[in-house]
Amino acid sequence: MANLKSAIKKIRVTARNRARNVEYKTKMRKAINEARNQKTAEAIRKAQSIIDKLSLKGIIHQNRAGHLKSTLFKLSAKA
């Protein structure tokens, strides 16, 4: 366990941020799976929007966001 007061606070902040990031990533994965299953332009656009927001917030890396979006666009081209 942490001894310093600042370390204790940092543990609380980290736990809170982790919980929020897990929630965001779950939302992103659900949107991507929905886009893959439905293959509609609206579902793909929604997933792309979520991916962009998460990359801007720094929750996912920009390169990962680009990779996910390119696979979605390939999916829309096939449909």
C-alpha cells in the first residue's frame, strides 16, 4: 500500500480513469461489432465517430484508430 498522501490520491484517480476507459472501450467494441454485423452506412459512421473521439481523448492510439477505421471502410466497400 502507498505511504504518501499523493500516492494514495494517485491510486484513486488511476482507478477512476481506468473504469471510465474500460467503459469507453466497451462502447467502441460494441459499435464496431454492430457495424460488422449490420454493414450499414449509419452503423459504420457511428463506429467511426466513436473511434475518432477516443483517439482524440488519448484512450486509444491514433494508429490503432486508423487501423480500425480502415477495416470498417473495407467492410463498407464490400457491402
